[in-house]
Amino acid sequence: MRNFSLRPLAGLFLAFSLTFLTFSAALAATISERLFAIRANGDLLQVDHETGGSILLGSAGFFVNNLASNSRGELYTLTGLEELYRIDPDTGQASFVNRVTFPLGQGIIAATGLAFDSMDNMYAVGPTVTVGSPLSRPDALVKIDIESGQATHVGSLGLSRVIDLAFDPNDNLFCVAAGGLCSVDTETGSAERIGTLQPPQGLALEFSSDGTLFAAMFDLVTLDPSTGVATTVGNLVSDSPSVRGLATTTPVPLPAALTLFAVALASFAPWLHRKRTTGHRDSSTQIAGGWGRPTAS
């Protein structure tokens, strides 16, 4: 009987596996972080973080004052009516998620800033109303449970006119308030001024995954987190309405299952080689014992 060699099949599996892994690495490298901006009229823009240029993706269809993204790449905004919406990152369309409720006497009038930490805890900031007293303007930090809509009062920032919030990759919280860049304690809500924005202006904030602090109103700028000094990247929008929120979505990694599949294919090749070798040895033994010996005619 003719001995069938599995060497070509083993080589094919190995070549396929190596090609797949190479392609996977190249694909992962091409999936870049996306930077979004949202204007007061609800228009969602995708922003070029190197030039500041933008393209319109769609509109939420209502007034928007903030934007934040979680680790799954979902975009959220909290309206002045205390309604939480998810924004489609490709079309800009808004989907209602939940109505947010605040502790009695510790609510915020309208969220001016929204941010997620690395554990996907949502925080919001805005001016507060004190029960039994006239409308006041100290801003408070609150933590929001998306599933229940329940907000928990963290504490007062000790300053007013807070514009936006942003967490850096190490879960340090920053805000812009009254022309200055501040750090915020997520345990107490208290804020500490870092430096004056240069030039001073109201800005939406967002950190990229590499720790770059972006800010925007009409221009896209980067801020030095230690001083507040701004460096202009480029013009984002040329006229009103201004940008009210920034958010980034991180690169999507290649699913682990596909990578494991490729590794499994690569590890299968040595098994095929051993199988072929064993088959060849068994065939030789059979011939030595008389199997396959030609008979006399």
C-alpha cells in the first residue's frame, strides 16, 4: 500500500497559522483610537486628533451639554431634564437609557460634565439646588448608577462654573472651572486648582489612552495636566454652537478566541508530523514481519 505523507498538510497548517497571526497584529495596529466631540445642538463629530479637523456623523436632536465614553466604547450624555441617553458613535442618534434621580437636597440642576473611570463608574458635575434656600451655584460631584438611575452625592467641589470632567488613564479626575484646570478628589468631591488655562476659556475635556489631555471649545487644544498651559492643535468648529463634550473610544483588541485558534493551529503541526513519523515506522515494521511481502507467481 502506498504510504500517505502528511508533511504538506502540516506545512499548510503552520503557514496558515503564521499568516493569521501576522494579519492579526497588522489589523490590531490599524484600529486607532477615535476622538469624538459633541456640540450644543447635539451634532456628533469625529475629530482628527492630529489636525483638529472633524466630520459630522449625525445628531442627537436635542441640546447637549456633556459627553463621556466607557471602556466598551459606548457614548453617553446626561440632559438638563435628568435623562441619560446613549449616543450611537456611528450615526449620532440618541437612545434613552434611564432617568436619573438625586438624593433630596443634593441634586444638580444640569450636568455640565460627565466622565467614566476605568471601572466604568459614571460621575457627573453641575450646580446644585439647596432645599429651603434660593438657587445657589456651588457645584457638586455625583456618582450615577446607570442601571438604576440612582445618583449618589459625593461632595461639593468648593468652586462654581465647572465645565467638564475627565479621568486620566490612572483614574485621576480633572475638571475645568472658572478659567482654571483643577484636580478633583473622587472620595470627597473637593477640587484643587492646578493652574490657569492659557488662554483662559471654557473647555470640554478628555484624556486619550496615552495620557494626552485634549480640550475643545471652537479649537482643539492639548493641555499640560501639571500647569494648564494649552497648545493649539487646530480649528474644530468655525462658528457657534460650541463644543460641549469630548470622548474617546479605545482600540478594540482582536478577540482572544481568534488568537487562541491560530495558536492551536500552529501547535497542531508538530502532532501531524509525529503522526506521519509513527505511520512510517509502523509500515516498516509490517514489511519486516512479512506484511506486504510480494508473493511468488
